[in-house]
Amino acid sequence: MYGIGIIKGLFVTAKRLFMPKITQKYPEVKPDLPPRSKGSFAFNKDSCISCELCSMACPNGVIKVEWHKGADGKKRLDRYRMNLGACLFCGLCVEACPTAPIKSIQFKTLFELACWRKEDIYRIWEKQHPAEAAPEATPVAANAAEGA
């Protein structure tokens, strides 16, 4: 029969008419989000081991990890960049992060991600490293300096 779908839809609408209203007055009143809601990202650059598992798990290639090898042969994080304009907020990067007990990348409940400039959709975290041990300067012979 034709029209049964319309009748079912109107029945749902009529049922909601007599229930309490759930509209929130946003932005004056901020919504109370559940703790597992997906908003923006928080990044802990101190616990990141530069393994790049988050960037490999990302289906859109949103995450770029830049690192260098330190004097001890371990990876040192230089820069961590996310393009939130292409992010699906799927959470695969959070699940792939192997650091424990505090994950390097986590979801925050901050969901207001609108921006005026295109550059603002990028989240960039840079880590400053203390100056690594520089090799000793070789002394220059006095007569070599005079000839120059």
C-alpha cells in the first residue's frame, strides 16, 4: 500500500510532540558531552616515541610526523602536524598509539573547530630539544689565521 511510510513518519512526529523538549540554547549554554565524545585532539609531545603508527593508521593521511635520530640512535620528535580539514574523526590514530599509560594522542571534548583562515585547520605541535653535544671545535694554528 502507498502512504504507509508517510503515516508511520507522522506517527513518530505526533509522539514526539507531547514529549519534553530536548533543544539546547547553544552557544549560550554549552552542551554536556559524554566523556567518549569525539572532538578535537590533544597531543602529548613528551610521551610520543615517533613510531608513526598513527600516521599509518589514518585513512586520509591527515597526520605527518617529522623526526630525527638523536646521538643515542633513538628517534626524536621534531614536529607533529594534523590537517583537521581532512580528518574523519574516526579515532584510528588514537587506537594505534602504542604509548602507555598516557597515549600521545587523545580526543578532547572541544568540538568548536570552525575557523576563519585556512591555515587554522592545521594543528601543529613542535618539540624543542636541548642542544645536543656538539663536537669540540678544532683549534686553528696561529700562522694559518694570519695567511687568510
